[in-house]
Amino acid sequence: MTIGIFIIFIVAMHFVMDYPLQGEYIAMNKGKDSYLLFVHSWLWAAGQALPVWLFGTDALIVTLLFAVNAILHQTVDKRKCDAKINIWQDQLIHFVQISMSVTAAIMCQRLSSVA
């Protein structure tokens, strides 16, 4: 997979997992129900982990990125639900998360090709 396709794939997964696959029920209730927030956050993180894994990143790195992204997504969405941040701040933070995943995957690929 080329870097360009990888970036398009991971960004597309963000939009799919954060909007249509979240569904209206979860979107409206995740601020009141910590289980729904947990499920949404971990599914979003899985949507980020899939392209990273398909890019050829080591399983340990994929697992670490999955866990970090899930925890960050849950924290950010909780703050958005509590009106402590707005939708633009929420999306900016998610794109920082995506950038972190992309950077880690590219670094791992480059390091593995050197070894």
C-alpha cells in the first residue's frame, strides 16, 4: 500500500467510524451512557488500527496505537458531550490522533526496511 492510499484510507475510516457507523442513537446518548461512549471510542480506534495494520505495521505498535487512540477518543468525545470543547476542536484533536498513527506507521515501515 502506498503512503498516499494509506492516508486516504485512514482519513476515510475516521469519517466512516465517527459519523455513519456511530449512528444517531449512539451520537445522541454517548454523553449520558459511558458504555455507549466506550463502544463508540473503541470501534473508532479499531477503524484507525485496521489501515495501520494493513500498511504492514508491527502488531505491537498497532495494539499500542489502538489503545492510545481509544482512550484519547473517549476522553475527547466526553469533553465534547459535556460542551467543554466544540465540534471543530473535537475534529482537530482527532486529526492529530490520525497524524500520530500515520507517523508511527511510516516510521515503523522505514525502520523495518533499514534493518
